[in-house]
Amino acid sequence: MLHILEEDFSSSVNKTVEENQKEKRRQKKVTLPNMDDIKLLNQFLTNNRKKCLLILENKLDFDAWMDLAKYTLTSVQMFNRRRAGEIERITIADFNTYQTVNEDVDHDIFNSLSSESKMAARQYIRFEIRGKLARGVPVLLHKEIFNCIKTILQYRKNAGVSDSNPFVFWYPRGQ
């Protein structure tokens, strides 16, 4: 008994504990938010992005600029259902490789779409970022969010962001 206790006890107990913990995680009930809550969050983000854009049209306000970046980052993450680490590390170089679907890009494919699909396609922009294991991950943006990111980039120098910082979303240290 002492021999088993000294030699095998820790590995046997740890293995059993680990298996039990994994089983509990698999069987845990996850309550998903309902549609009304998601719509409410989306409306909140949209309204606050618009308020920040209005403030920035009149003058540069650092707090409005930071809030616009926060609301835009959350909107991109929510719309694309991506991991926070992937979205927060969007580089300016990745963003500048955006593509749209229009007559200029691929004339045949665009003309094969219905008129509703053409209108929808014009509303979105796509680019790729580096994902897990250095894989390319597509990011889809509505024109409104695209314009928010353009505004963030437009005022980044005035907000004190270094030119050497390659990221779209910047957060000052200590805040």
C-alpha cells in the first residue's frame, strides 16, 4: 500500500481529477443571450459610434476618439464572431488590403448577382488578418464600421499614436 501510495497515487488521482473536470465542462449548460439582448447591444454600439463620429467631426476629442475605437472594436468582434486577440491585433497593413465586391473587381460574378445581392455586396468590405497558427482569417465590415476605422486612422497621429505602431486599435498604457 505504501509503495502504491508513493509511486502511483499522484498520477492516478491527478488523471481522475482531470477527467472529471473535463467531463463537467462538457456537460455544463451554457445560457446563450436571446435575440433581444443582442439587438440591444448592437443598437447601443451603433448609437455610441455615431455620437463619437459627430463629436470628432467638429473637433478632435481624445476621449471621443478612444470611445470610437472601443465601440468599433467591439462591433467588429461581435459581427465577425472572432476571438478578441485576433481582432485587437488588426494591423494597418492588413486593413489596407481590403476588398469590395463591385463591377470593377469581378465583372462576371457581380453581374450574375440579383439586384438585392448587388446592393448588399456593396455594403460590405472584406480583408484578412493573421489568425491562430498564422492562418488567414477573413474579417467582414459594414461600410459604417469601415468609415469608423478610417476615422480612427485619420486622427491617430493627433491622438498621440506613434507612426511605428502598426495596429489599428491602440490603447495607451496606464489607462
